[in-house]
Amino acid sequence: MKLMLADYGVGNLHSIRKALELAGAEVEVVSDMSRLLGAKGMVFPGVGAFDATMERLLPVREQVRARLAAGVPALGICIGEQIMFEGSTEGKDPGLGVFPGRVERLPAEMLPHMGWNTVETVDPLFDGLEDHHFYFAHSYYGHPSDDSIVRGTTEYEGRRFPTVFRRYATYGFQFHPEKSGDEGLDLLKHFVAFAEGQQ
């Protein structure tokens, strides 16, 4: 399965590229976002601010959104998941608008939320994983206007918030599977298999 990994100029792509390759994918890093329009599968990595991440995607926003709505498999991680929403209180630019709703600041005393937490989910992508324990590093979260896209939640400081989303063949994870050891690698293997099944 060939996946195009979006390099929008923020964050370190090495760990997610290596993890995807270990998961069985052929990975091509693209900095020209128009290349995504011919992708068989897309990955939008984490780390970065909302507007800085969307800056390079804005010229092809509608075309990328149309491709995702047509069922091209995709995975958004952390900020890559947040840009799937319509917008964010962190920035002014519109998101891709694949997920209905907006990104809000996490209502917590201690931010950023950093560390290992459990994801509660019954989504089949997580079938066979042992403990659903993943690594988080964020201060914002996706707040959907349609709860049907929520596929998993996490508790932090006594509050539960959504951390796994799916619409069409697009998944969004608030956590970092590439920084989550064997559990994260197994989840990426499941995503690669899912993406192959969409062809």
C-alpha cells in the first residue's frame, strides 16, 4: 500500500515515516500538496499549530476534501486530525472540513496534556490490541457537531473527550501511534490493512 505523507513544513516526519514503513506501507513524503490529489492513501502527521499546518493545504483544500469524501483512505494524527475539522479556536484559517465541528482548547488545569492515556473504543481498527494505551501531546481537541464520527474517547483530569474519529475512509487520532511503542505500531499495521481494503 502506497501512502503519501504530507510535509506541510512543521514537525519531524522521520518517526511517522519509519513507523508506517515498519507497518508495511510504501511511503512517499510530499511537500507539494497538489500531489495528494493523485494519492491512493494519505497521512497527515502531527506536531504544529493549526494555521501553520493549513497554510500549504489551503490552495488545494477543496480538492483534498473532495478526494477524502470520495473514500480515499486517510489518517490524521494530532494536528493532522485537528485540521480535518472546519476550524479551530487556535487559528483563523478554515480546516479541511471533513469532520463537522471545530477544534477547542482542552478544558484542563494542566496543559499541554502530555503522557500515556487509555483510549476507550470498540472501533474494529483497534481489534486485537492489548491495552489501548497511547502517547498524547496536545492542548486542543476536536469537538464534533456530529457525535456519530466519534470512535473513541479518553479521560484526562476527570473529563472525557473524543480522541478517535472516522468519517468516510478518513481516521483521525488525537494521540501519536508512532510514539506509542508496539501498540501504536500494531494500530498503524491495522490502518495500512484498512487502507489496502479500500482499493
